[in-house]
Amino acid sequence: MTSFHADWFGYKLPMQKRYCLVRQAGFGGAMLWYGDDWGRAFRRKRQCLRARRAGLYIENVHAPFDEVNNLWEDTPDGARVLAGYLRCAEDCARFGILTMVMHPTRGRTPPPISELGLERFGQIVRRAEQLGVNVAMENLCQAYAIERAAWLLEQIGSPRFGLCFDAGHFNAQIATEPERDLLARFGHRLMALHLHDNEGPVLRDLEDDQHRLPFDGSTDWPRIMRAIAATGYRGPVSLEVNARPPYYEGVSPEEFLKRAHERAVKLEGLLHA
């Protein structure tokens, strides 16, 4: 099965049309973005209903991350943000979505690793366990973010807590930091994929990430898909791409989605080769 990050892929389109175009291109599933407003439960419900109306299975949702650093610090904002993540997990259960994707940190100067952070992430996972929802920690580009993700995965051994493998972030850091390969370390806990391409270690930070279509950058896709296959992963081949300039100037949304689906099918072939 192929899946697509349907909430934003570089074109200003009405939400329902966006989802319909994704389905018409051949994708069976969607990943949704919940935005950074903790209180917009109605918008989340509307997203899910519209995606399903278009015939899309909702594979996972990406939880907000702008304020995730507050989870590591003893502040009123930390308690507020924790409550927001708990509500996101509850929304996943309410809307029948199996997995919630999270970032461990945000920005270039995250707070230090703390036992309070561990306890708060642990609370999110424990609530997810009660609800039958998975929490997948995404690998980012930066060494400190990878370190925190690895530490959380080591400390929280729940079967409901695992890895969201982002191939673009991996490609941006693996040439200079091969020891930080979270897929090699935690592939047995792989729960979700974000597949996209870029120019690799020339990227300076997450903000430089390109989210290009697979095979339009420097990623060694046969190697990546062999590594994913070796984990025993059986979930969807999921693209997190967008048509940001200058790479897809003049390409219509229909043509972009057509290319995206062709690339997803090609990756699916590599996965099952």
C-alpha cells in the first residue's frame, strides 16, 4: 500500500480537493498534519472526515512540534504542552488512527535531557497504551535531536513506542554521522515511514530540508529500502514530499501527484524485491 502526506504538498488547494487529488493519483492512504494549535479539535475531526470521504485510509498523524522543547523543562508551558499531546493521542483513538508521530526536540538549542522530559514522554506513551495508539519518534537531522530520540527509545520500552524513519533526515546526516543510524538500532520498532529526497550532507539543518520526490536527490534508495525490508516492516510506503521551488516550477498538482505515485510504487517494488 502507498500513502501520502496529504495536508500540504506545495499547492494552495481546498482541503477536500487536495485529498481527492491524492486518492485519484492512486494513493490508498494519507498522513495528516495536526498543526500547532492545541485547541483545534474540530479542525482535526474535519480533516479526518474529509480524508475518509475521499477514500483515503488515515495511516498516521503528525503531532505539533513547535513547543515540544517545553516537555523537557519544569515550566507551566511544559504541563500545558503535555496536556496537548495527551489530547492528540485521544483524538487518534477517537478517529481510529493507529499512530501519532512526534519530534523529540525543536530548533538548534534544545533544553538538556532531563528526567522530567522522560516522565512526560512516558506519560504520553502510557496514555497511548491505554487507548491502543502507537507513538512513533521521528529521527531528525541534528545530532542532539537524534541523541534525545535514541535515549527516549532506550528508556521507554513499550511496544506502543517506536520509530518513525525519515529517509530525508537520514540522508542529510548519515554521511558524517553513521554511528547515529536509528534505523539500524531501532528498526525492530519501526512504525512509520517519511520517504523523501534531498542533496544529503550539504544540508545545514532541518530548515534546509527539501522534501523532494524520491530519486530526485542523492539518496541511495536501493540501500534504504533493503534496510527497511530487513526490519520486517509491513506497513505502507509513505511519501512526505512537496513541490517547493525551485525544483518543481510549473508542475501542476496533478502531474506532481502522478510522479509521486510512480515513485512510491517503485519504492514498494524495492521494498519487496
